[in-house]
Amino acid sequence: MKAIMYSPDVLELKEEDMNPNRRTAVLVGALFLISTATFIVSNALITPLLGSHNFLAAVADHSQLMIAATLIGLIEGTATVGIALALYPILKRQHPALALGYAGMRIAELAIAVVGFGLGGLLLVTLSATAANGATSETLGTLLVALRHWTLMLVYLYTAIGGLMLSYMLLRTRLVPRGLSVLGLIGYVALLLVAVLDMLGLIDTVAGLGLVGLVPGGLFELLLPIWLFAKGFNLTALDRMRVARVSG
């Protein structure tokens, strides 16, 4: 049996190249979980308040909870931007334009969330604390609740388009198993469809068919970080991308 010999320089290069990629995989996985968890927690806290019969009174009685839930929701948007920025140095090796576009979609998504979720939620707290019970207050409150709904649909659209970019790049680069990438493509197509149909008033993303349409994408965003924690990126794919970059 022939022994495979590596010079110290080669070993050092392999170690320097692999460790940052492994750390990036763990970071991306953690950011995916943070994004999912904060989105779920924020909506679980806010939905009962805005769904109550007198939502302005409910928000006024739980203003600190509303503020906390709003800030938690912004963590979700920040985490998604972190995912794109962490992946950019790797994805740009083979798909520079798509990698930049993906980062841009995530940044735009955060900007929309800051205005719709962040500013809209804080204005709702202010309105509930200062407004007298009247038609004007109810109208303004209803508009702010509607702003949150439309913001969510826009976030879904940007998430879906950005997710399709990411899933396509993962499929082409083979950084993760093909099945995961295909699940991402299916999940984000479904998310795009249900978001558009909800905006058209044909379905509701909180129940029935609309809610089912959120499942594949949610499953992808749960399984992908688990895989990244356990296995990291495909080293063969990373080597192939590095060789292609050098030869190009």
C-alpha cells in the first residue's frame, strides 16, 4: 500500500482552507435557526394581540410585550442578511452575479421589515397609548395592522425569490446534498405562489392551503442548518470551485 505524503505547506493550506469553510457552515446554520426561531416567537406574541376584538386596548395593556415582539422580529431580518453575507465569499466563486443578487434581496427584505414591522409596530404602540376610543383611532389602528399584513406578504415574496437564488446556487455547486437543494426550490416556489395568492385575496397564509404552502420552505430552513451543523459544506465541491476560480 502506498503511503500518501503531504508536505507541511500542503497540510497548512488544507487546514487554513477547510476551517474557515467549516466555521461558515456552522454560522450559516445558526443564523437560519435564529431567523426561524425569532420569526415564530415574534408572530406568536403579536398575533393574539392584533387578533383580539379591541386590538388597540390589547396592545395598550401589553405594550412592553408588543415592543419586545417587534424587536425580536427585526432580529429575524438581521439574521437573514447575515446568512447572505456569510455565504457570499463562497457562492461568488461560481455565481458572482447571483450571490450578489441574493445578498441584495436579503438586504431589501430587512429594509421592508424595518419599516413595516418595526416602525409600524412601534407606531401602533404609540397610538394605543395616546388615542381615545373613536373612529379615527380605530381607522389608524386598522391601517397599521394592514401595513403589517402587507409587509409580511412582501417579506414572503423577497424571501421566496432570494431563496430560489440560494437553492439554485446550492444545487449547481453541490455544497449540500441535491435533495436538500431540490426541497429548497420546491419550498420557495410554494412560498412565492401562496404569497401572491394571498395578496390577490384568494387564500390566507394563516390557514388552509395557504398554511400548507409554507411547510416545504420551513422544512428546508430546518433541515439545512441541521445538515450544516453535522456535515458542513461538501469539501469536494469546495475544492472544485476553488480550482475553477484559479483556472479561470
